[in-house]
Amino acid sequence: MFARLPDLKERAVVRLTVDGRAIEARAGESVAAALLLSGVLVVRTTPVSGAPRGPFCMMGVCFDCLVSIDGEPNRQACMVTVRDGMQVERMQGARKVDP
């Protein structure tokens, strides 16, 4: 369903980890694109009903692609460019806040 278009020039391969699983992306791609290309369609669940959500608009409007990146939660995956060594975690429901 989601495929990478052919590049006019070679781009470097970037390696990142998603929920402990290594994936590869191309330099300049968004985290959301890298997730979709690796087969990750659900990136979070909603806090109230637990409904699955995934990248939708790919331009920062809908907030359905929220993930934790390098320990920082609620990042829009479509608005962040991949970089080597990045740690991405899918978010499940509401974030727990320590008292």
C-alpha cells in the first residue's frame, strides 16, 4: 500500500529502532514514512477507547501519528526527520504521569 518512489539520487541509509526492532529508512524521510514503509500501520492507541491510530495526513494537522522519540512522548512522526540511532516507541493510551 505504501511504497517509496524511486530516487533521482542515492540517499544514505539510516537505521532506527521501533519498539526494540531495527528498521531502515532513507535520509530525509519522516519517521511516519519510515514506519509505514516498514509495515507499522498503528503507531498509537487513543487514551479513552484504545482505538488504533496511524499516520493519516502526513503534514502535521491530524495528530494521529503521535509517538515517543528518544524518550520524548507526543511527537508527531510526520514532522520529524529520521536520523541514525533514533529510538521510536509506539504510544499506548494515556501517558502515565508520576506524582
